[in-house]
Amino acid sequence: MTDMKKTVFLTALLAAASITGFAYNLYAPNSFDSVSPKSWDYRTVETLCREGKAPSYTADFFSRGSMTRYELASVIKDMLEHHNEKDKDHESLMKLKKEYTRELEALGYREEKKIPEGKPMLEMSGDGRIRYNSDGDADGRVRVNTRWRIGDDTTINAGGTKNVK
């Protein structure tokens, strides 16, 4: 492959891989902003915690007053991992989940997707990188991961990496 073809290929690969990078919302709340104890989300999480909906936390966690969005999201994550969809508080918890999506993702919360009866699900993800050095040379890397969920108890995971010089 010629240098020009490599450069064009790697540039196209980077452009395709970075499309999601432009989806960042500059006006989204900062994860480390304080949440006032008077706010709806703080009061809702505290109430649900007092009712025992977050098994890993006690009401003492809220005794110090305000906390960051990230800390509040850790309690919400615990509730989401132990909640029942038939609870009367399900709607409030889903509203909190939507409000704290970024923080929950940062904490590693992933909701298991339900597979329709008798239908397998294929998930694909990956990333790409282009690196230039001072000599004018370039190299790149592409990583692809796949996860094929065949049924409730059967999953096939595969991945690969391709380095281009």
C-alpha cells in the first residue's frame, strides 16, 4: 500500500470512528457539581434510600448535606440494580435514570437488553486510532468487538485488533 493510500485510508477510518465524539453536549451538567438537598432528585433518592431501595446505602449517607451528582448516581445505580419494575416508585427511578445517564455510564451501569423470545441479538462495538510521528510516518489501529447473545444462558464474545503501518 502506498503512503498516500495509507493516509487516505487512515483519515477515512478516523473520521468514521470519531463521529460519536461530536455528540458531546457542552451544556450537560458537570458530574461533580453539588446537588442541593432541596432538589427533587436529592429528596427522591433520599426517600427511596430510607425505604430500603438501595441495599448498599443507609440514610446516614445523606447526613452530611449536599453531595455531587456522581455520588448521588452511585446510590441510583444501586437502586437500579436491585429494583423491581412493579414497584410503585418505578416511574421516579426511571426519571432519575434518564437524568443521571452520563454518571451511571461512568460508574459502569449497563442495563441488560431483553432478547425477544426466540431471536438472537448481535452487538458490535469498536474504535480506531491514527498516530503520526515527526518523520511523517503514520500508523493506525482498529479494534472490533462483537457479542452474540443466542439465549438467556448462551453468549459468544469475539474481538480482534488490526494494526496498520
